[in-house]
Amino acid sequence: MFLRNAVRDPDRSKGRFPLALCLVILVLLAGASVAVYSRHHRRLPPPREKIALGIVTTDNAVLVHIASELGFFSRYGIDLSITEYEVGSHVMDDLEAGILNIAAASEFALVREGFNRKDLLAVASIARSNNIQLIARKDRGIASPADLKGKTIGVLRGTTCEFFLSTFLAFGGILNNEVQIVNIKPSDAASGILSRNIDAAMLWDPYAYRLKTALGKNAMVWDGQGGQDYYVLLISTRPFTDAHPAAVEKLLRALVDAERFTETNPAESKRIIQKHFRYDNAYMARTWAQNSPKVCLTQDLLIHMEDEGRWVKRRGWVYSQGIPNYYALMYLDGLEKVNPDAVSIIH
């Protein structure tokens, strides 16, 4: 019996070999599949970051348009949707309603909203602009700033234009009660002046340019800013920057690339902006000289915001005991990672 059990069955041995071979092949195939799967998934790009950006329909957000046209946002994995608005207050309304993630508006919008909202943050300045002008009708007896006394001036209330109008009148020795200020949208200013409902208007380009063109030789024009630039800020909310710091950083990298492109390729940059807005050559040359596109956060921005904050307080628009700490409304982390030299705010 022992000898019978010890003798190998040749038929059973033949069946085991193919089975073992199949198992080995299956193991090898499984290992190869795992390796291919791992290599494939290592090569997959990271998920794209979605950002909803609102901007005012002016030509001082040139870096946004250039970065979009040249695909810089896409290069960094940003899926950017851009909505354009007539005025900055509408952009801020949609930011605060959660419709937008980031708003591009003047620093005055943050100055004003900073009295009530502590969760708003300036991510970066993307331009400095000097494109606000006071335009009056000569045939209403206006040849000097002093002639504005007793006249009706149109301006969009609660904007940087109203701040500069107040400063302009003060330097001209004109009290607020010596003029009649009426609230008017920039797009309605030209029709208001041409219909003689108002005598003058404080406007930013391109609305100022259109009004001057319509009035022709009857236009009396002054620089409305007195040499003081205003800033175009990217404004976001603390919840968004806390939840999406990488997205903010990528957005800034795309804009810094656009800034460098603009510096080295001014002619092509002008062509992109001129095509987007359909500007004529004369206006394109004018507006290019009035705007300085640059991604930064500077100490003089803070100083200017504090001046505006004190002005808002004096106007009685808010009930706060003092002005906000605007430094606390600066988001420095993103730009310090992208381009630390562009951050000069003392901190």
C-alpha cells in the first residue's frame, strides 16, 4: 500500500502544469495592469480650479484680458469665468452675495465696504489709473473751476469719482452747498449733459472720452484726480481665500505672466485690448498712457485707503467710531508666494 501511494500518477501531473502556468500568467498580467494604471493616474493633471471673476467694463483691467486671451489662466489650471459690469458697486454686490469669488474694483469699493464687512480681502492691485476727468459745458459759462459754483454736477454716488469730485471742489475753494450734486450713471452722463439737465460730470474713461467727443469744442475738461492715482484691486472674501489658497496663487501667477508679457510686448498687448473693446487708434494711445498695469500690494495703497476712509467717515455715511484697519483687509499670502518683491506693505 505504501508503494502504491508513493508512485506518481502521470495523468494528474499533466493537468497541474498548465494550471500553474495559467496562474503565473494571470499574476504577471495583473501586475502589469496595476503598473500601467498607476503610471496613467500619476500623469493625470490636477483638477481645474473654477473662479468666477467680476470686473468693471473699463480698460484698466488689461492684465485680466491679456491673460485670458493668451491662455495663461488655463495654463495654470484655472477655469475662469469673467462677468463685466458698468460700475464697481454692482460687482461688489455680487461678490458679497456669493455669485462671484473675486471682484475687480477700485480700492474705494473696499474702503467703503470695509466699514461693514470684515471678511473682505484685497488679493492684489492689478493697475493704477489716472483716467477720471471733470467735463463741463463751456456754453453754460464754465471756463474755470470757480465757475462751477451754482452749477449742477453729475457723478455716480458712493464711488471713487465722488471722492475725487469732493477733493477737486475743495481745492477750488468751492463748498459742497455751492453746487448741486446729482446721482447719475456713467452711461447716462453724456445724454444728461447734451440735454442740458446737468452742467458738468465727473467720469472715468471710456465714458469721459465719449462725452468729450460728443461735446467737441464745447467741452471744458479738467484732470479730476489732481495727480493722485486710484488702484484697481482684486477683492475676495476670507472664506474663499481660506478654502482655495492654491487657486488664488495660480490666478496671481497668470496675471504676473501677463504683466511680464505686457512689459516685453507692448504692441501686441495694445492690440489685444483694442480688439477686445473695439477702440479706435486715438483712444487706444490715450488710455494706454493713463493706466499702469502691475500686480502688487504697496504701502501707498494703504495710505490712500486710510485717507478715503476718513473722508467716508466725515461724510456721515457710516456710524463706526473710527475707520477700519485696512491692513487687516490685505491678503498677503498669495502674492508673497508668487512674487514677494511686489509686496511692500509693512508687516
